[in-house]
Amino acid sequence: MTQLPTPGAVPAEPPPAELPPTRTARPRWRETLGLLARNPTAAVSALVLIAIVLVAVFDETLAPDGPNEQDQSRALQAPSWGHPFGTDELSRDILSRVLLGAATSLRVGFLSVAFALVVGTLIGLLAGYYGRWVDDVLMRVMDMLFAFPAVLLAIAIVAVRGAGPTNAILAIGIVYVPIFARVTRASVLGVREEVYVRASRSVGASDLRLITRHVLPNAAPPIIVQTSISLAFAVLAEAALSFLGLGPQRPNPSWGLMLADSRGFIDQAWWYSVFPGLAIVLTVLCFNLLGDGLRDVLDPRQRTLMAGGGR
Amino acid sequence: MTDDVLLSARGLEVHFPIRSGGVFRRSSGAVRAVDGVDLDIRRGETLGLVGESGCGKSTLGNALLRLVEPTGGTVTFDGIDVTALGRRELRELRRRAGMVFQDPFASLDPRRTVAQTVSEPLEVHGLHGDRRERAARVSELLELVGLDPAVADRYPHEFSGGQRQRVGIARALAGEPDFLVCDEAIASLDVSVQAQVLNLLRRLQRRLGLTLLFISHDLSAVRHVADRIAVMYLGRVVEIGPAAAVGGDPQMPYTQALLSAVPVPHPELERSRKRTVLRGDVPSPAAVPTGCRFRTRCPSAFEPCPDVDPALQPVGQVDGHLAACHLHGVVGTPVAREDDAPEGPTPADAARAPRRAGRAH
């Protein structure tokens, strides 16, 4: 601080306003999409995932055959022009069943992650924002859930509540709640201390307003990344539960179920297990790569939770 | 005289407990960030609050508005006991008393446009009813702080530090407050921009009849804007008075040292300037020295300093100039010495503790 104008020299008129910035305003999400488009891996993953979602939505139109159409004359046929992915032991078209299974797998994946996202984010917000005993109680409960191996916990939940797609969604959802709670809490703990949160409080904003308008939007990037990566694991978990017969029930197609059924024929019909398996690999891989890309764009510093845990 | 006091603090304390970790948290002492502050701010004046980093001046500013909860003492704002307010009244207080923050790069939400930020107080307090009226008010506020209303839809990252600070000021003014705490509001700006923002604040104060608490570590800036100056050291106000008196004729060795650190913009005077360089660091606010808290670094410390906690007393030639220093007569509360009462001092002990001369240092 060197020289200031003396008090007498205060101009009566406002000082010349600094030049207004030249860049036009652009919403944050468009900037994010632009950055994502420049990351080829993430962009391709996103496109593939969009394709998979479209397949799941329009499965009945796309599938050459119905899910359970049978023709005993063509059981366990190798891939051909008529049946590009071959047929299974009940002579159903595997291509059709993989396409139709996409809907089941994605529905279970999306709904379970949506459940975990909503519940986990809420818990993490409350724990991180209010701290003290709220934090202690909520996070200890999360720790207890976290202590179980993921699939084991899901199996236990399904075993108690009974097999079926709804319970599979619930089970996978519950398993992922602690992850979202932790990611959200960690992010909120940082944002909560930001000066702009205190600034909003200084003009009288309520806790609810602070949480919804300031804390959550600024704490969101790691949560978005976690959502993408969790979708990958949820699809995998759905496959695992179906494989064990705890998810969607036969005869409806599901990738995990198809893998389970193909086990007995693995030496006779490689196509039976390979194509549902490839579908799982492709979906999981794309969600993971998209998550990595989102993280690079949104949140380059946070790497620990998603990279580490095998959930 | 009391009628023109807008805000007053009595015995204000903010102690942060130090917790030792583990499952069974124990409180092991406290950081005494603000430790018994008495302060009156008069309607329409600018009170400068100066002191080194960590002396508690920001905490004091935050505690006055209850952005940090005081652990003791009272704050009265326009006759209202701030420390006893419920949620609803607290919100009304925050309309009437605003804050401008130090770092304009941190005090604006990066995900909200200038218009959203500035209109937040309007929405919170239900002022200027509908959207269009609020937009008009936002334009008015932006113009008031010297910004082009056309920038309302932009995001903070598109602005320079000075422009952001203007946005922060517009937000603080939106609820038409009577009182503004400027917490190091110019410290992180370029020198040329500092003068602009300082002038803006002065102009706004005159135009809107604001009362300002101007917190700064920069005594020379404060001397230019403040009517009165309060000097803080380790959680206490150690000298207070009219700006000319505190800035021109300081009576407390700490203020003298602070002032001697300000460069004089005249080469010859600068060369002949006497400098008092303080030895050592500020003691930790978790372990405040007994008696006068400045004694460990004071060049003129003498016998009563460790034993009597000095109270503010009239000093110098000017009315209303107070300092807490025994050089002007030993006034204050005797200290209970720990070696007299090994079990720890009780209030009764403190009252009859013997004053011991010659045991200083």
C-alpha cells in the first residue's frame, strides 16, 4: 500500500467503470460438454452408451425374434446370417435376447444407482453440512454398510426380501448408498467452508437455500463422476445377481441369466456365453471410460474413491 | 450520546475449543480469538479496526453479525440484543447489516451469475416482489457500484478482482443495510484498484448514510477512510480514538510500533523516521500472556504489566482517546498467578490475588 488519494480528493462521480469483459456468458454445462467432446475416449463411450440406451428403449422393434420364440429344429446353432449371434439350447435367437436383455440390465442399473444417488447424496449432504452428531451417526451407519462385501450384502438383501428385479434394484441401490454418502460428504465438507457460502449466510440465506443453491451445485462434480462409475458396477452387480438366480427371473432375458444358462454348454457353444458377456463388458467399459473422462473434465483432483474400491 | 450508537459490544468473547482427537473428544483449552472486547460504533461513522494477522479482527467482525457465534458477552444493534435473536429476527438483522469479504475471488459463487448473486438478498428477504422488479433493482445496484448493468448475466470468472469486489459490495447493499462490515475488503486487490474501491466505499457511505466497520491490517489505508480507529492485539482492543489522535499521537507502544512501520511518502522524512521494530512473534491466542497481553514484545514493559490486566483509560490530548496501557497509570484487573494457587485459580482467588512486583519476564 503506498499512496492513496487524500480524503478531500474523493471524486463526486463514480470512478470510471472498468471495461466490461468481452467474453459472452456461457452456461457451465455447455462448457463441460465441449471439454468432454475433446476427450475422444469419453466421447466415443458416451456415443456407444447412447446407442445401448436406444437399443434398450427400442428393443422390441430391433430384435429380429421375440425373446422366447422357439424353433426346436435350430437349437445351439453357431452364428450365421440368419442368427448372427447363434441360438441357445432352446433355439432362441441370442441376438434378440441380448438386445432385449439390455433393457433389463440397464433398467436395474439405472434405477439402483438412482436410488443410491438420491439417498446417498441426501445423507452425505446432511452429514457434511451439519457435522457434529448428525455426521457421526449417519457416517457410522454408512461405515457398517460399507464393511460388508458388496455382492454378499446384495445377496443377503435379496435372500431376505426374495428374488426378483425390484429387490435386485433395492439391494444394489442399498449397497451403493454409502459410496455416494461418502463422496458427497467429502465434497460438501470442502464447499461448506467456502467464503461464498458464508457470504450468502451473511445476507440472510437459510440453511435450505444454502444447501440447494450453493453447496449442492458446487459439490456436484465428484457426485456426477461417481454416478457414471457406479453405473458400470451396478450393471456388473445385476449380472452377478442374475447369474446367481437372484435377479430377474427366467424366461425373461437378462445378460447375467444368459451367462448362467450358457455355463452348461460352454464347450459346445462358445457364442452362447461370449455375446452376453461382450455386452456386459462393453457397457461396463463405456460407463467407466465416461466416468474417467467426466472426472478429468469436472474434477481432476479427486481420484481416490473411484479408482480404489472394487465396488 | 448513547442514542447515536448503532452497534455496541460488551465483553464480547469468541473462544474456539481445542479438541484432542479420538473417539472421546476432550476439550483441552481454547483459542481466545476475541477475548473481552468492548466497542461502540456510532451511527454514520467509519470505524477502522486494525491489527496484525491473527489478532482476531475478522473474528470480531463476524461475531458482531453472528456469522461466528460469540461464546460470551453481548452485542447490541440499534437497541436489539443480537446475541439473543431467534432465526427470524436474525434474518432481519442480516438485511440491516451486511458484509464485504476480503477475497473477491472466493466470495462469489462461481456457478451463479452476477444477477443471481446480487439479487439473493432480495429473494431471501422478499424485497422487490416479482422477477422484473428484482432485475431492475439489480441493474440499479450494479450502476451504484460503477458496473455496467449489461454484465448481470455473466459469471464471476469473467471479471477482474476489482469488478468482483464491486459485485460483492452490490450484494451487501441490496437489502439497504444501515451497517456494513468491510473485512479486509481491499487487501487482496491491486494497489491502483484499492484506491478505487476505497473511494467507492466512501462515496456510498455518504450517499446512503452507512455506518462502516472497516477492518484492515493496513493502518495507512484506515487512516484515510476512518473517523475513528480501534487497534486490536491478541483478541483485545488496546487503543481506540479519533483517527487523527490514534494515527497521529498513538499512546500505546503497540500502536506506536504499528504506525512506525508505515512508510512515509517523502524521502527526507522517510530517512529521519524512527522505527520501532517489535521483537518476536505474536503469542498464540491459545496461550495468552498474563496481565497485559502485549508485554512479551513491549519495549517499555515494567513491573505491573504481567500482574494487572490493563483496562482502557483516557489518554492523550483528545476526548475519546482510550488506551489499555499501564504507562498511563495502572488501571485494570489484578491477575491470579498460577504458582499461588496450584489447584488452579478460582474466581475468588482472582479477586484477592496479591499483586507481585518484580516477577516479570
